[in-house]
Amino acid sequence: MQGQPTFSVLITNYNSSNYIEGCLDSIFAQTFTDFEVVIVDDGSTDNSIAVIEAYQVSFPQIRLIKNDGNHGLGYTKKRCIEESLGELIGFVDPDDKIAEDAILEMVNMHQQNPQASLVYSNMYFCDANLKVTGLKKIGQVPLRQHDFFNQDGFISHFMTFKKAAYLKTKGININLKRADDQDLYCKLYDVGEALLLDKPLYYYRIHTGGMSSMGNIDKAYFERWKIIFARAEEKGIDIEQYFLQTFVRRVSVRHWLKIDQFIRNNAIYKFFRTLVN
């Protein structure tokens, strides 16, 4: 790799040996070639480091950096950005992959829209084997909205951003463990336009133990509200009614769904239903 790359692909790795080969294969199958891959390992205990080092033999664009222990996702993502050399940046999770024209499409979109701080795309939902199970077609978020929180999750993968825009923000909150991406999206939203590239460029794997598992979704939801509260306080926004309309309703729906499921599975209920019928 000669000179400064145009694009930096960032990967945070922690015990991803079962998946990272597929991720790297998709990156090095790109039609765009002027990029680097920055991988920051957060204290892995599996053989993922050996897998990455084997790829480095064939792909010198990979720079592997190791944390001095396990510091969490927020810390590791922030270090990825700090170590990056590209003008444009995009995170790819080690258990996911990107379309072969993903980087080229993003570079073109950024070049055509210098006012944009970030560009995001549609994405595919996939099973544990990365077989496509659905398409998440995302809308264009409103621009320059004072109380924007991305609560509907419109800004998501594949999201890329200009490093110059990131340097205008406070940076990723290193204390976040799960919703760090939402924190980053909102901060970038404040310093430029957030534009949709209306194509599916990202393959999001859903598997046990991943961020998409139900337990992790709930924890991420909690951290997302931490971000919303902090953002609202910083901007002087009263979000009491917003909280009641979104969080409380979600809890109520989940509560009644669980009750309904319990009733339907309860043997006594079924017995009385046979008497009535």
C-alpha cells in the first residue's frame, strides 16, 4: 500500500475466529482497492489473532493492533478510528460481510456530497450461515433536526463517515459496551448531513451470542436510552413525553405478549377451553 489510503475499513475483534475469515474475504473482494483494514483486537483468547496474521501475509493492507487487555467495544472502536489513515471510514463487524461494491459506492457518494458527514445504506438480514433471510430497506432521515435521536434505527449498517467530520465531534464514548454505534451516528449527524445510499450493501448475521440475540438487544436498548438522555440534557430538550410514548409502550407490549404466551401454553387454560367448547 503506497501513500495515504482513501478508505479505512475498521474491525473490532474479540474471539471472532469462527466468522472473521468470511468478513475479510468480502473486504478483499472489493471492486475498490485504495483502502486499508485496521483491526483492533480487544484481548481475544481464541485463535482469531492467528487467523488475522495469516491474512496479513497475503494482504499487507491489514494493520493489526492489540489492546493491553479487554477494554470493551466503545474503547476499541475509538482506538480503531484514531489509528485509521483514510479520509473515509466504515466499520464492519467481524461476523458480518459487505457487498463487493460497498466501498466504491460509498466513496462515490461521499465525493458527490462533500457536505455529508455520514452515508448509510440498506442491509440484508442473514442467518448464522450468512444466508439472506430478509431486506431492511431504510428511509432517509430528516436533516438538521434538533431533537434527532435515531430511535427508529434508520441510520445503521453500512455506515461510513468522513474522518474530518468525526474530528469535529467529542468522539465515541469509551464507556459504552453496546450502543456505541448510535452514539457515533448522533454525533456525526450534528456536524453534517446524514444521507441514505439506497442500496443493500451490508450482510448482517443474526446468531446466538451476537448483538442480535434477545438478551443483548435489551442491554443495547438500555444503553441507547442512556445516549438519548445525555443528548437531550446537552441540548436542553425535555423528553419526558417522548420517553413515555416509546419506552413505556415497548415494555407494556412485551409484558402483555408474555402474558398471552403464558396463557396459551398453560394446561389449565387449555382444559377450561375444552369445557367451554
